Amino acid sequence: MSETRTPTAPPGAVDVRPSRARRMVRPAVVLGGLAAATVAVALRDPHVQGSWGVCPSAALGFSCPGCGCMRAVHDLTHLRLADAVSSNVLFVALLPVLVGLLGWWTVDRWRGVERGSTVLTTPLLVVGAMVLLGFAVLRNLPQFSYLAP
């Protein structure tokens, strides 16, 4: 790692931040993994019984918040939005947010911006967990059977 003095740093200070190439390793691995998984799900139809094995929660008789995500990804890669929504409406609704957060993280890594945890992190995680739990409960109730995958 080369040590260079930053323009705003006092004399004698060195910039010990990792290089851009090193900072971009994690986003590249995550984006590559997501791309490979998306291609795999696009090519092998999860609508076919047993094509990806057995879902543990479905084997136990209930639908978890993630049930239907693979089918939704498959449907989205084949441009069938209505089918994707019927597989997992919460996943499809949150997908733009997830893509935006992934993009934000990638751009931050590119620019060398380090964001620590903020005061909002814990409340957002709690709200997210409550939304997932509520969705799991609702999609398993008979009156909300339309939410089931």
C-alpha cells in the first residue's frame, strides 16, 4: 500500500486508506455472486417442484417471509411482473430499496467513504424485523392467503 500525504492533512501525516482496487473487492464479490445466483435462478425454474430442493419452512407447513423469492426473481428475469408479485409481494416491493442500498454502498466504497453505524441503524433494523415478522404471520393466515407464494 503506498503512503501519500493527503492535501488537507498536516505535514507528516500519511493516508493509510486502502487503494480503490482493494476497497472494491467486496462489492465486486457481492455483485458477482448476486449476478451468478440470478442467472442460475433464471435458467432453472423454481416453479418446478423440487428443482432447487425442499424449502425447510414449507416442509414444516408454513411460509416464511422469503418463501417465493426465487420464483419472484425467476419471474422478474422473464419480465413477468404480475407473477413475481404473486410469488412474494414484499420482496418485489423492497427490491428497488435493496438495489439502491447496494448501489449506495458500492459508490461509497468506490469513493472511499466510510459510514459508521448511525443512530437510525437500530430502529431501522427493528422496524425491518417487525415488517418481516408481520408479513410472515399475515401470509400464513387464511384471510390473507393471497400473500402466500
